[in-house]
Amino acid sequence: MRAVAITAESAPPTLIELDRPKPGAGEVLVRVKASSLNGFDVAVANGYLTGMMEHKYPVVLGKDFAGIVEDLGGGVTRFRLGDEVFGVVTESVLSSGSFAEYIVVNESASIYAIPDGTTMSDAGAIGLAGTAALDSIDAAKIEPLDVVLIVGATGGVGSLILQYAVEAKANVIATATPGIAAEFVTDLGAVATVNPEEDLAEQVIRLAPGGVDVIFHLAGDPSRLPLVLSERGRIISTLGYGADKHPLATAIMANPSQVTLAQLAADMAAERIGVAITDTFELDQLPEAITAFPDGTLGKHAINIA
Ligand SMILES: NC(=O)c1ccc[n+]([C@@H]2O[C@H](COP(=O)([O-])OP(=O)(O)OC[C@H]3O[C@@H](n4cnc5c(N)ncnc54)[C@H](OP(=O)(O)O)[C@@H]3O)[C@@H](O)[C@H]2O)c1
């Protein structure tokens, strides 16, 4: 099978041929049809996790997957051949990944049925970003009319948090540079935008003199964010800005449990959230796309695996 992997420490991501994996007891073989790029993949490709997580080379990149169950290991009860499934690769050792034509997943791991009416590409782009968004939203406990600031609203996680926050009847201020990015977040329901290239605190206080009730910190330096909090304000961060750094901050570590995937599936099916896919790559374009990813992302970059 074709896969995009790093074959040794410091090696660049490349398209390679690997043996198709076989499902063991309790595992399913998924023919991967779609995935998406996450910052995590870029971090692995750049060697940032060397020494932090065990690497078993070749390390196939990719966290998100959507595809079709093509083979079953012994004792599998949750899935049948032909089922359409999505999820997130959660193994603690880096080796197997979803930027490949096939992946083996334990049926008790992060895998769930794609709901009727949801496309493979949407299901393949929701896993990790959707989980981070939902876990952040759960932690935020937004109340109607809360003023919410999303720093990093233009990205994969931010664009989903924005939709959940609008649905919770919050007034959302989103970071976005003027033009396409500002239009993108306004279309998703932001009532105002602030330019991340200018003084954020100054712009936010002008828009919300009473302060912001919830700040989602998904990008940039958080050190000045507490300045714009309202009296009952709190900060939710996917970048490790937690209670050890500020008493009103909570750091989120996305946990793609089956309960969370079920919620994401239900929310996609009900069109409560949509995946904002702005670009799609084929497997052989991935090494280049991974290199280009940090240069500016709007929504999700999807991957089609034919
Ligand atoms: N803790 C967890 O479990 C977990 C899970 C998922 C993701 N994450 C992390 O959460 C972050 C967001 O994830 P993501 O998937 O949404 O990433 P993403 O798709 O790369 O989005 C980040 C967005 O933030 C924007 N941005 C960059 N610098 C900014 C700044 N100073 N102020 C405002 N906006 C800025 C980017 O715009 P430009 O590209 O135009 O600069 C981009 O649109 C990433 O760092 C990711 O690694 C953590």
C-alpha cells in the first residue's frame, strides 16, 4: 500500500510502499478514503516529538481517518464488512498513521460509524479538530449572550468552536486578518473580527468594554489575554496554557473517545456543525503540503486517498 511516512529520524516525509497491515483479534482493517492535516502531523514530520514519544520507523503520518471496513480480526462485534467509519489514530507509539491506503484500528479505540448524509471527506477531516473543539466547548460552559473571543478562529479547531459557540447563542469575536479570513469567520457567525497582526487587547476592549467571558486560546502568545477577561471570564487553551500558568486558564488535551465521536457524528448529521474544508490534497501531494501547512491555514486541509 502507499503511505506517507518518515523513514528515519530527521528524514523528510515521503511517499513509500508498505505491506498492507492485517487486523489482529479485536481489530478492523479500514480502507482509508479521506483524512486531513493537523498541526500534530506537521510536528511529527519536523521531528518536534523526537524524545517525547516513541518512534517506530517507518512512522506513517496522519491522525484523522475515514474509510470502509474491509477486513475483520477475530472477535470483532461493533463493525461489519463495508461499514463506513471515521476516527483518530491514538496509539502512544508513533508508527501507524492514516496517511495510508489502509490502517488497522482496534474496535474499542477511537472509531465510530459515519452518519448517513455525511461525506467521507467531512468525516475524514473532523476527528482531531472536532474532538479538540468539543472538549474545549464542554470546558467553557458558555451561557447565552456570553462574549466569546476565539484566538485562532480561522483554523480547523477554531472554525468548529466558532460554530458551537454561535449555536450556544454567544456573541463571538474572532481573530482574522481583513479580507478572505474575516469573511470566512463572519460567514460562520462571528459578530466581529479583530486583526491578530495588531494589538489584540486594544481592539477587543474597544468592542467589549465589559470584557470577554470566554477566551479560546488556539494560537499565538497568551500572556496578554487575561487583560481582556470579564469578572467571570475564563480561558480555554489547546496550547497548554493551563492553571499552572494562570488561575483562570484551563488546558485541553483532546480525547477522541467514542462518546465524543458519537457527538461529532450526531452534530454533523444534524448540520449543527460543518467542516470548513478549504483545500484538498492527494496522497502524493502530501509531502509538499506538510511543508507548506504552517504558512497559513483557513479551515481544514483535507486529504483524498483514492
Ligand atoms: N491540545 C490538544 O489536544 C490539541 C488538539 C488539536 C489541536 N491542538 C493545537 O491547537 C492549535 C489549533 O489547532 P488547529 O488544528 O485549529 O490549527 P490550524 O488549523 O493550524 O489553525 C490555527 C489558526 O490560527 C491562526 N493563527 C496563527 N497565529 C495566530 C495568532 N497569533 N493570532 C490569531 N490567529 C493565529 C492561523 O492562521 P494563519 O495560518 O493564517 O497564521 C490558523 O488559521 C494548534 O496549535 C494545534 O496543534 C491541540
